Amino acid sequence: MARKGKIARLPHSIREQVNQRLQDGHDAKSLIEWLSPMPEVQTVLEKHFENQPINAVNLTEWRQGGFREWQQQHLALQLVENLDDENALGHKDLTGPLTAKLAHWVAVHLAASAQAMVAQEEDPKTRWLRLGELCSQLSRLRRGDIFSERLSLEHERLALEKLNTDDEREKAFWKWTERPDIREKLFPDKDHGLSPETLEKIERELKLM
């Protein structure tokens, strides 16, 4: 659902600045003093809110809603960038499509968490339970890996199929041009090259094949 509060109604560029200022730790008073004089803000307040000014409650509501969504979005985008950066969260072993990188990244963190959790458990029964929970998580990851491998093999099979089809089609075309009756039509007068009618015939036959 689209948000309808005072901050949500502001133009996108101003909302982005509000979010960035909140991220930088600006308080409600400074934000209100900055926002209130803007013509764009005054236009929104006049049109939708009977000229009622922006107050601290409005900013609190935005902080708990739109701003939080903005933060989550930026964190997700930052993670995607970091997966491509060997000096950040990424690693040279994290290759392939984004989903494959993300799955690998999750698996690495799962392994690190598993080691820490098991090392902290002194009771053998509790440790066994923790290992069982981790095995369940690992099983789900492996199912995803297997599905990805099958999908990759299917793509390779389809590409090979297409290659074979194109190759066979080309061979069939050249075999067709070797027929005496076709060669006579294609090359009626070798000294003068191909006529426009002959070129049109070749193009039509190629389309049919």
C-alpha cells in the first residue's frame, strides 16, 4: 500500500534527502526547520493537509515506516555490491549469477555460525540437537544447489540442440545448392553473376529453410 503521510507525499528527491539526513543522525527539530520553508513542501501541505505543518510525530511515523524500508533497500543493494568486491564481503570464489553468489555467501556464514554454536555447547545431547538443526538448514541449501545444477545442464542441452539444428540446416542448404537443377537456376550466367531474380530466389529459400 502506498504511504499517505506528509513525508510520503513529498517529491522523491526531497524524501531521499530526508532519509539521508535521518541516516546521518539529524534530529526532528533541524529537519522541520529545513523542510518547512521549501516551496514543494508548502504545496503538498496546502493540497493534501490543509496547510498543517510537518511536526515531530510525522517524522517519527516516517522513521518507523518509509525510512526503515529505505534502509533495508540500501542494505540489500550494498550486499549485492559487496558480493562483487573481493575486498568487501565478496570473495574470488563467489562467482556466477547473483543468486549463486548469495547462496554461497549464506553457506559460508552458516558454516561459521555452526562452528561457533557447536563449540559453545558443552552438553553432548544439546550439541547433537544443534547439529541436527544445522543439517536441516544445510539440506535445504543443497536442494537449491542441485536444482541450480539441473537448470544449468538443461540450458546447456538446449543450446547444444539449437547448435545441432542450425548446423544441420546449413548442411541441408548447401546440399540443396548442389542439385543440378538448382545450380542451373542459381547460376544461369556465370559471367554476369547472379541476377536480382536469383538473389530473391535464394533469400526466399533460406527463409523457408
